[in-house]
Amino acid sequence: DFLYSGKRYRWELFPDFIRKLKDLREVLKTQDSYRLFSSSLLIMYEGDDQEENSEGTNESPTVNGHVTTPPSSGGHDCSSLAMVQSQGDDTLQKATRKLLDVRMIDFCNTTHRHCVDDPVKYDGPDEGYLLGLTTIIDALETFL
């Protein structure tokens, strides 16, 4: 149940996830000779569903079309998520955290052309990893 809060699917997060995955794909297209064997994507999102917790409203607070959450009061450490910054806009100042992030992790089997322990000399971007990203993007886009 990807992006399921326990009460509803968090459809409003899908466009930002897709954008982050497309950005990652564009960067990886420019990487020459890296092979990311058995690496993983860590997908993080804020689980506190503002829509479920709002008083009598079905809308999550948004800033420039992005769903926002207030600062955590329960000791959650979301420091790895980027902070929303603004000057002068009260609504933006209340929105202190982005809701999601995508990270590449697990690089123990990663190699590249200059790795002396690998007899294979790779050239060009990792087409397998790019195919995997494209497959995830296509699957997420079917939900929009």
C-alpha cells in the first residue's frame, strides 16, 4: 500500500515523487561508466496526513500547490527533508518541511570504469538503472 496513510491514499504526493524521480533520471543519464548493481531507492514521505487531521475540512494546507505540514511537535526528526524557506509570506513561513524525498542508497556493488578490481570497463550511463527509474515513473503516472 504505497503512500497509504491508513485511511486514504496520499495522491497529492505522486506528482512530487514523479518529478524527483525524473530529476534523478536526468542526472544519471549524464553519468559515464557508473553501474549501480543492487542499489536501492529510499523513498521518504511525511506520514502525518494533514487532510485526516484537519478540523472539519477535506483539504490539506498548500503552498504554491505543494501540500505542507506544520513543524513536528512529537519529537520526529525530519532534518533530512528539505526546509521550505520564504521571506514575508506568512503561509510559507508556517510550512517548514517538505513532505518527501528520494535517495539512492546501498552502493556496495557499484562500479565504474576506473575501478581497478573490476575487469569490465563500462562506458556510458547505466541503462539498466535508467530503465528501472523509467518503469517506476511510468507506474506512478498511471495513478494520476
